[in-house]
Amino acid sequence: MAAMLHDAAVAITGSEPRKSSPRKTDNHKPLVGSEHVMSHDKSSEIMGASRVGEKAAYPAGVTAEAPVYGIPEYPITMEHKPPTDLDKYIANPGMPRANKAISKEKPNGDPRAPANRTVLQQHVMFWDRDNDGVITMADTFVGFRRLGFNLLISSLAVPFIHGSFSYPTQKTWIPDPRLRIYMDRIHRTKHGSDSEVYDNEGRFVPEKFEELFSKYDRDNKGGLGWKDMQELIKSHRNIFDPVGWMAEWLEWSVTYLLLRDHKGLVSKEKIRGVFDGTIWETVAQQEEERKRRGSPVKYD
């Protein structure tokens, strides 16, 4: 039967049918291994894709390059240096912390900060006098007075803060005529042109906090002065964001006026304390003691 099929194929095609050659195999090499599973796609080689039985690695002769944070042709990248060794002090510094404002010097944050509040909520808790989760205009006025601000500044702070931040924290589209600020929705008050130390959920990003000092404390003073803050504010400006520009300027200006020392410097630890709010109670206690002694304002 096979012979008949062979003769028929020869008659139709006029040639001998093509014989397939036997598949060559190497019985001395395993079927699973780097020689058989390595992809010839260059992107896979560069990534060093790891598969069963092999280790992730760069191709022969290729080594990982050190990350480059700046290039001379674009001077601003050389002037504003990001932190480069944070992983030595903080595990996963780019991951936002929900309830801890941490730094290289204080990797566990401040124990006074409550664990059941976000860092942004901690930042404003000082003004919630009765701890009911609502900040009224009276709360804000009293809080600024406790910090040592005069009647004029304390009075001006109330309409600016509540006029800007009350409505975003409301549950409904109807504005609150009393302009109360609700702390459980305080994350909605995050504005543009800021440092991005707070993320959109009110968490604290350690890497962004450390950037404030690696970029703007160039002579390693251990804090920021007035000129440093002005450069910081200017660098953070987003296009067409006048509300964010004004809010950022006011926030850093108040921080400077309240916390500067006799050298005109606000220390890194004080700025960290601003973010988690622990500095406010410290300043209020110092102000009460100063008034009790009847002494003039003194900067540490």
C-alpha cells in the first residue's frame, strides 16, 4: 500500500516526495535552563528576566549604571539635589506614611502624634479644641492667639482659612454658613504648588520631606532660612495656580515668623513638627509661660 501511494505521488508531482530529516536533540543538556529559556528579545536581556533555574542578571559585559540626578546642560538639576542615601535611615522612603511624620533623624516620628489620625489631620488637631472633629471659626481664632499672634493676624487668619477650606470638607453641595471645617475630609483641602510632603490622602511622604533640605538647605545649616523658603516657594509654583501660590507663601511665612530662632533659621525638627502638628502645643505652652513671666518674645 505504501508503495502504491509513493508511485502515485511521483506520477502527480514528477519528483520524489521530500523526506523530513530527524530532529536533532542533545541528550546531554537539560531541557530547562538558561541556554533554552533565555529570550533573544533585547528588552528581555536588558531587564535580565528571571525564569526557572536561572538568576536575574544583566547581559555579559553590561553593568548597572549609577542613577543620575543632574546634568550640567540643565543647571537647575545640579542646583536642587535630591536626597541620595535615604534607604540607609528610612525603609522605603518613597512610601507615604499614614500616621507618622518621620525623618532621617526621627525614623519613628513623634510618639505624641495619635496613631488613629492621618498626618494631615494631626497637623490641624491643635485647632480642634473640643476634639469633636470640627474646627469652627472661634477655634481658629483662639488657636492663633494661643500661638502668640496678635489680634490683627488672628482675625485675618479666620476668614482666609475658613473661606478657603470649609467648603471642600462639606458632605453636600450646600455651603455651611458657619464655615466649619470637618477633619474627616481635611484631605480635600490640599492645594497645588505645595511641597507634596502630604499626598492626596493626607499621608506623609518622607522622601519629599527630605527633599526640602537636600535641595534648599545647601550649606547644611540644619534648617531653612527666609531666603531658602522663598526659593522653595518659587520652585514649587505650578502654572496658573494663584490660589496655591498664595497659600504656600502664607503657610511658609507664618512658619518662619512663628518658629525662627535668633539666627533667623527654622530647624528641620521644628518643620517636621509642623507637619504632624506636635510643634503647636509646644509653642502654645512656651507662650503661656512667657506671658506668666511677663517677658518679651524670645526666639530660641
